[in-house]
Amino acid sequence: MDALALGMAGVFNILFCCFYLFFIILGIVAFILWLWMLIDVVQRKDDEFGPTSDANSKLLWIIIILLANGLGALIYYFLIYRKYPRT
């Protein structure tokens, strides 16, 4: 192999490792957010899910976060956690 091909292979390997590392870190952050929001849902009282909350709001949010994983946790964060802080 000539030097150019060897250099290109090295650059490709570095880019692939950075890409792989980015998604590993993103996965860890998504898992932490998921766990944090799941703990918040479990610890909230039934009437702390907004003005239209009822007895099933907690169960509904637990199901959403469990089934939608990181996306469900992100939705919960913006719709409930930031708007209605726990008392």
C-alpha cells in the first residue's frame, strides 16, 4: 500500500471511532435522562401533572416513558418536568 492509501485508512478509522464514541455518549445521556424522568414520575403526586391531571396521569406517563424510552423522557421533560416543578 502506498502512503496516501494508508493515510486515508487512518483518517477513516479516526472518524469512525469518533462517530462511534459520539453515539455511545448520546446513548448514555439518553439513559440517564430516561432514568431521571422515570424516577420523577414515580415520586410525583397524582395532582402534580398539570391542571387537567387525574388519577391515571401518573400511570399514563410511566407507560409513555417505558415504551418510548429516550423520546418519551424528552417529551415528559418539556411537557411536565419544566412546566410543573414538584412541590
